[in-house]
Amino acid sequence: MNPDLYDEVRQAFTTLTEEAKNRRNAFRESPLPKIRIGMATCGIASGALETKKAFEDALAEYQVKALLKCVGCMGHCYAEPVVVIENPGFPPILYYKVTPGKARMIVKSFLLDGDPLFEHLLGAMEENDLIPPVADFPRFSREKKVVTEKCGLIDPEDIYDYIASGGYAGLLKAFHLRPQEIIQEVEDSGLRGRGGAGFPTGRKWGLAQSAKGDEKIVICNGDEGDPGAYMDRTILESSPHQVLEGMALCAYAVGAKRAILYVRAEYPLAIRILSKALEQAKECGLLGKNILGSGFDFEINLFQGSGAFVCGEETALIASIEGFRGMPRVRPPYPVHDGLWSMPTLINNVKTFASIPPILDHGSAWYKAIGTEGSSGTAIFSVVGDVVHAGLVEVPLGMDLKTLIFDICGGIPNKKHFKALQIGGPSGGCLPSDFLDTPIDFDSLKGVGAMMGSGGMVVMDDETCMVDVARYFLDFTQKESCGKCTFCRIGTFHLLRILDRITKGGGREDDLELLEALAQDVQKGSLCGLGKTAPNPVITSLRYFREEYEAHVKEKRCPSGGCRTLTAFYIDLQKCARGCDACVGSCPVEAIFTTRDRKKGIDQALCVKCGECMVACPKEYSAVKRVSPPHLAPVVERPKENS
Amino acid sequence: MTQTPLAEDQVSLEQLTSVIQSFGKERKNLIPILQMVQQELAYLPPEAIQMVAAHLEIAASEVYGVATFYNQFRFNPPGKHPVKVCLGTACHVKGGEIILENFARKLGIQDGDTTADREFSIDRVACVGCCALAPVALVGDTVHGHMAPSKVEGMILGFQIEKEKERREKGGDES
């Protein structure tokens, strides 16, 4: 940038920060209690809208004045709806699972009568003498929030809230640097692309900068199609400006004037929030022509992806923006030389862009110090499945899987045991408990047959069948295969067919060898990441859980009881309580009948094996049993109607 | 069913022409146009595909080829209460398939279909990103977390009761 303009740019930015600070102080210094409600998709799904309404109604009813603020998601999905309340005289308190009823109670007891309701709070947000701080919990103390630092604390629909918490300062800083220096800073930080492949971001930017072309394009890949991963959505919904700032920094560094933000159409809230964020950034002069008077022009357009998993692959994503079927093409030429409309195109993931502002803000050395030698920084995981504290977790790379699952996320619920961890989505692998000491970084995970992927982690307990999980992933990749490469198109189809017949009790002796051979062929014969990694779930589950496959094929038995064709439910008449009707209403197909001595039996011909009766049966009886193979279930005759 | 759905669609199709015209004729507009059409009509009828093809001056088969590639587009009208059952990894592990089956059984249709009275339709979706609440189902835009097979019947019954109530209120006004 022209040094003559420094003062002018700084002046323009100071005006913005002053305004932001004034607004924040007006909120902070207000003597009224403040209520912050988490309103991201998961919060809303858990009833945050009803909770908000209950707060409003209760405040009106008890005539209490308070400031209500909607924020994004802090990642504590298990505790949604999450509410933080700052009541003068108390530290900020985090309440969990705030139902409308609880909301009313909080208004009455806490805001009106000054009782913080110890039984309903999770902890205090800062050190104090009254309430145990959340920082003492492993969840909070082990996490290292870099990218998601602002998520859940700021209002995503207010740009000034972002600026007041240090937002867009990186952009100002960048204007005082030469593009080369910014790229160097990113390279020094050791940041690797967070989309899954882990290509060094600084090097990619360097390539884009030196690429020949009149116009360059920056694309943010928010086509998060990986089932089980939703961290991109959370970032876009909770701190959208952080992504926009990262994109602007990138464009400034590589010399692009235009960018496209590609977001899945399945994320309507994220799209709405982003559209608003783009408008606000334009109004504040942080996007558009002549940003802050620096002479740098940059615009971002939103493009809604239409739901195709393969479009996460960069060449497919480009084809989709151009208006074609999203099919990958051969690389090279890489998009960085020949991309969207044949222009040099730089594509990074949402998380990568969101990591840039903190890096420029704190410096590359600070970022490099987090994580390990080869993989610096933090990683965001969505830990879901059979785990107590499911949600988004940001941890420094290099932490081992055990700490993540058992310390941070609270382990396996319902006194069951850990069986496997599926990591990296449909492209990743299933790891058994022997690998829980594996450090989480790009290279270690690849070494054991899994991969970082986009960061989806699904924890499975001992009632999950690994063959069924492999079948599930193949079902997914088979549907999502674009059909370009024969091995991916037909190979995944046959892999799925074999897995399907194994889970249904039709497995043949040589099926396992066939699976292995076919899996390797699909890996070798596919062009893009989807086909190359599609067999991973089969290969890893075959490697680590072979005995389970063998039980299916040889004994037609599903050891964990996950494959419905191979299991049956029955009611143990010794345990069933006479006259108890608990299970009858729970059955969706009316398969449960009353025996002559007023106990219950299951009509195997009608039963769909959903397991609801097992849940409904009172703990003290626990009369419903699951067996595999199904012929082990004792036959109980349904009494004749008229007898 | 007092009105034939087709007549409704016919009216919207005519309105659509002007909206399609507002887009440029470049190929890159194809997907945004299709998305807009679907937003207006809730699905892509063959007539709309013809209109889009004519506007962009490409073959209808080309438009159809692109539209069928992406999961977002549908070619039959959805129900008034579109049910979407999430079958992401977490939902699968927690029994999403059983939820889907239950909806299919209670409504008497398969996934991808719409009931004859156009009240309900069922679709499977890959992941709605609420994995911590698995299993998840969407009815309209409302996300229902921690679904159970026994909740399905109640949900459908709720809609039916509401409809019946509406019908009776309407009937009451007339009499």
C-alpha cells in the first residue's frame, strides 16, 4: 500500500473502533443484568427460540429490566440452550439446558431475588469467591480456543461487536505490510490447510501470488458435506466477520480483487447471517471499493452450494460455480494456475481463513508455539455419537485421542464401553481403543489409517456394529460418487453390495478377501479424494475389527447387535412383571401382545427391531433382551383372540 | 383437497418468467436460477426446466443433467410439512434409519415421495449439522433433536389434529 495513505487508513479504522468501543461500553457499563443466549443452529434446535421468548415474557411479567443479546455457539452442544447471565454483584454465570421453565425460574429467583440457583448453573465464567469457575472443568481448561475464541461471546449479526473484540485489526496491520511479508508470516506460522489434506497455507498463497493472470480469485470452501462435522457452520454462524477478514487478508496478499464464499444451501442460518455480515462490512467500508481509503478493492459474493459431497473437492467446486455438474478434473493444472473461468484461483477452507486474523494479530511465533512441530496450531473437532459431552472442541494439535474423548468430552455414557472412534468422515477410518494414545496431528493419523479430514469424530460404544458402520459410509460415498471414474462408480457399488449382504446374513466365505481386493482397486483407480479415500472405512474396519466381520459371515451373528436382520428382541418371561404395560405403548408397530398370564411377548413377524421396548422396560425388570442370531430368541405364542 | 395443485403451479409458473428474466444469460447463473425457481415453487417441474433452458439458450437435457446431479433439487412437489430425516454418521449410529422407517410406515410412503393429499413428504438428508442432538428430524424448518420412534406418531398426529381443527373452524364460519 502507498505509505502516504497510512494516516488516512488508520484514521478511518480508528473511527470504526471508537464507535465499536462506545457501543460495547454502553452495553457493558449498563447497570442492568445482561442475558446472552446461544442462538446457533444447534441452540435453536434445542429450543433457544422458546427460551428467549420465555425470558422476554418473564422479564415483562416480573417487571425486571435486562438486556437480551443473541450470540453464536460456544461449542457446548450437549448443554444447549446455553445462557450466560451477568447480574450485577455476581460473576457472569453459565447456565445449561435452559428450558423455558428454567428461564422463568432464573428471572424470578436470580434477577429478582438474587439466588443464583446453584443446581442449574454450570459455573462462573471468571474467577470469583462465590461460584466455581468453569475454567476448573477439563472441558474448559484443556481446550485452547484460537479460531473459535469469539464464537458464543459476540453477536454474529453486529459487526461492531466483532470490531470491539479486536476484529479487523489484522487487516489494518496487513496494510502496513507488503503482501510478501504477509505470506511469509502465514508460512512461518506453519498453518496447514484445515480442509483435510493439510497443504501448507503459506506455500499455497505464495503460488497464487506468483501465478500469472490479470485477475485472481479467492474462494472460501464452506461446502461442509462431511456427515458428522459442523465446525464450519458454527464458525460462519458465530463469527462470520472473522472469515471475511481472513479472506480479505488473503486477497490483499495474493493480489485478488474478487472472492466467492461457497456455502452449503443446507445451512440457511449461516447464509442469512453471512449476507447480513457482508452488507455490514460494506457499510463500514471494510469491503468493496477502496477499503478504508487504502486503494484496495475487494468484494465477496455468496454462492450457495446445492448439496453434493464431491463439491468439497476444489476442481468440482469450481465446476459447480461455473454452472456445471460438480465433477472433479485431472490436476495439474492446479486451480492456483488455472481455476475458476481459467483464472488463477486460491481455495481455502473456512477454518483456514478463520485462523488468519488471529495469526496476524498475535504473530506467527505465537501460533507456531501451539501444537506440534509438523502440525502447528489448533484443530476443531466435532465430537459426537456415544459421548457424554458432545459438541465442538478446539484443542492444540498433538493432544492424544484419549484426553480428547475421556477428559474433555466426558467419555462414554450409560456405563457402556468405548469401542471405536470414526475420524475423518467417509474418507477416514475407524480406530479401536489400542490407538487412543495416538496424538492428533496430520501425520500420526495418516499413519494409523485414518485422517484429519474436516474434523468430524464419531465415538462409538460397544453396541455399534463396525460392519454396519462401514456399510453406512459406503452407502454414502456410493450415492455421492459423481460417476466419472469407473472404479469409484462401480467399485463402491459392489463394495456396498457385499457389505449389505454381510450385514443381512448372506455373507460368503470369500467375501472378506473380495472386499480387500476391491477396496485397493477403488483406491488406485480413482481420480479425486472421494474415490481414493472411499474404501478407508472398509479397509480400517477390516484391519482392526476382522473378527466381527468373521462372526457375520461364518456364524451369521452380529456380536454388537447393530445389524437388525441378524438380531431379535424377546421378553424374558422370568423377569417380565405381570400386569405391567410399559412396553406396549412404546412399540410403533404393535408387535407386543399380552400372554395368558398377563405378561408380554413380542410377535417376531411384526417386530421392526427398533429397540424402543428395551428403553421403555423399567430398569428394575430389564426384561427385554436382544440376541444374535435371531433364532436364539425363545418363541412365545400369541394367544388366540377369542380364548 | 379443494384446489387442484396443478392450477396453483400454473399461476406461479407465469410469475416465474419475469424472475428468470432478471438473471443474465451466462452459464454461471444456472444453479442460482434453479435455486430461485425451487424457492418459488418448492420443486422443479418440467415446464420450469424448459423455461430456464430457453433463457440460458442451452438444451433442456443439459439443465436437467445439472439439476439431477445436486441433492438440493427435487422434481416432485414436497408436502405441506416436508419431513427430512437426518442420516449423518451420528444419527446413523443413534438409529436414524429406524426413525426414517417409522415416518415411512406411518405415512405410507417411501423416502423421496409425497403423500397423495400433499400434506407430508419424506426425504433423507445427509447431515443437517446438529450431530450432538442425534437422531435428528426436520419437519418444515423446525429441527427436532433426540428423536425416538415413539415420538413420530405423536408428531404426525399433532399436524393432523391441527388440520382437523382448522377444517372445523372454517366449517363453523360458513354455517
